[in-house]
Amino acid sequence: MVDTKVTLCGIGLDNPVIPASGTFGFGREFAELYDINCLGTFSFKGTTREPRFGNPTPRIAECPSGMLNAVGLQNPGVDHVIAEELPELRKIFHKPVMANVSGFSVAEYVEVCEKLDAQEGIGWLEVNVSCPNVHGGGMSFGTCPEAAAEVTRAVRAVTKKPIIIKLSPNVTDIVSIAKACQDAGADGVSLINTLLGMRINLRTRKPLLANTTGGYSGPAVFPVAVRMVWQVSKAVSIPVVGMGGVSTAEDVIEMMLAGATAVEVGAANLVDPYASKKIVEALPQAMGKYGIHSLNEIIGAAHKTN
């Protein structure tokens, strides 16, 4: 019998599989397909202070081994999430959920986190300082240690729940940013968000996306994500949530060997709505195949061979 349980920032998970924000909505559509309580948890749609329609279309483009998206944080706003989405979510999901928060100023991050911190059923606040698809916010806070630390400190001052800072891969040194977040009071970090990319239509000679650029995700980014999780987990003492191109149970194990405590599944959910469920179900067999009795044993285990 294998043990898939892990603990993320003091909260136990039945397994480390977490659908990533922006790929799972508020869970309701997926709950119509299967019992989402089989998941460790999930990170719900990125939430801002005000409702956002998002970027103009087209804002999705398929690519070999992945996809570009420039949705632009479309969401109904934090007050609607609290009044409408969370009560509905509690009917279908009976575990702590991860709230994903975005902002365009430090004050906005603080206000949204403070409101969500007070809500029953929210286990963690995943603070996104790394969205590449919006102008004047998101990634602008995640590209230097000082700005990321400023957001972390401000949010830490108004919240009691664990704070996980979501980091951008579109930087020269992700390790220094992760360390700055840890020093400023973060309980964990999650990485990677999407890689900045673009495609051009050969007929029109214009960018495929109305936003020009978008976030690239999917299997092609997995080796980059593993490398960054490896680097960050060696440098910090707080938990790392790994993500980026994860699509199989073997990918989950590889991320954990690199140092992840839990693993988010993103674009795979958009390709196959059962992707996260299939990964959860395949995990025990994959563990058996590689002689793994407990997932806790393998977190960062690859570091010990170096």
C-alpha cells in the first residue's frame, strides 16, 4: 500500500495533485464530470478587486506541444466570488481550496487577500505576481526581488492563512526572487507561471493574439519548470509547488524529486477535462513502478544524488 499524502504549509492533502488557477474555474464545470474531492485541492480562477472582462479576442492560440493564452485575468471580482462562487463551491468541494489572487497595485493585493483570508474553506492564498498577460500589473511585481518582497510583506500583514507566492519564469534569476519572498514572510512559492511567447499569422503578417504576446504552457515547458523547481527548492526552506507542463503521474513524481511538495496541473485540464483525475488515479501504480512507498520520501530526493 502506497502513501500519497503530503502536507502543504501545514495543511494535509490526500495527494499532491492540484489543478492550476485559470484551468479549473471555480470547479463547478468539472464537478459535473467527476467527484473533484479526489483531488488534493485546486487553485481557483485568479481573482482581482474589480470584475475583469479580460483581453480582446483572439486570446488563445494552439502551438506544437502547448498553447498560448492571453485571457488577461477574466474574473467576476472578489466580492462576487465571496457572495456567489464560494457558497456554491462549498456544496461540491469539501476540502480547503487554494485562492489565487492577482492585483495591479500593492493596495489591491492587500484588499483582495484580506477579504479572502476571512472566508471559510479557503486554505491557502496563492498570490500571483507573475501573470504575463496583463498590462501594468501581475508580472511587474514578480520580476525583481524588491517588488515581490513588497507584495509579500504587505499581504502577510493582513492575513493569517498560508501565503504562496506564484513566481514568473520570465526573469534572469528566479532564485533571488524566491528567497526575497521567503524573507518577507511567504509560507511557500509556486512555479512556474507561463513563459512569454508569441506567434505570427503568415497570411495577415500580424500576431495571432490580439494582445500580441501571451503565456506559453503545455508539455514543452516541463523541462524548464523542473529546472527552476530544482534551483528554487535548493535555495529556500519553505515548500515549493511545482507546475509547468505536468500531464502524467510520472511528471508529478519528477517534479517532487526536483523538490516540489505538491504539483499543479494546468494546460492538461484544457486538453482533457479528466486529466487531473487520471493523474490521481495513476499515481499509486507509478509509485509502485519506481519503488516509492511514500511521496514524502521523495521530495527533493534528486538533490541527494548531487
